[in-house]
Amino acid sequence: MLVTTIEKVDGYRTAKVLGHVYGVVVRSRSLVGNIAASFRSLAGGEIEQYTRLVEDTRRHAIDRMVENARLMGANAVVMMRFDSSEFAQMMSEVVAYGTAVVLEPIAQSSADRQG
């Protein structure tokens, strides 16, 4: 399934707009991970444990969004965005959202195909 942050996809037309679609993931950080990250933050630099957590959570949110779009009958999600927040300094929420659509290829003229 095509997932894009733009509204119009070159070479395709939007045949049907199915509506808003999203995927939500809430993850908690482990106590050990929080302690390790706390020590790392004292020294400065990237906190790799949190980077991995955010990357994995975003991928999972996209996967859920794609599955929800597929259930709606979509073959693409356009205008995809992320939103995130934190709960009680222990949990992270990530939402991937966009518009579920059915895209169809635009037929090329014979002159376009020969060029």
C-alpha cells in the first residue's frame, strides 16, 4: 500500500476518498531502560534506547494505520502525519494518521508513451 505525505500522487488520480484513518500505539519504557537512559542523559548525546523506542513505535503505528486503511478498501493513504505525546513520563503514544483513498493510474496518451 502506498503511504505518502503528499495529497496528489504523480501518475494517479484519486478515484474515491474513504475517509480519515489512523493507527495508535502506546508503549511504556521499562524501568531498566529508564535508568540506563537517565545515566546516558547526564553525559549528553543521543539516548539510543529512546531513539529505538520511537522508531519502533512509529513503524508499528504505520502498520496499524495501513491495516485499518486496507479494511476500509483503500489502496493508499495520502497526507500521512505523525502525532506523539507522553503520559506520566513513562509511556509514549504515537499516532500515524492520514486519508484513506483508492488511487487509479492515469491513462497515458499514445504520444506520452512513445516519448
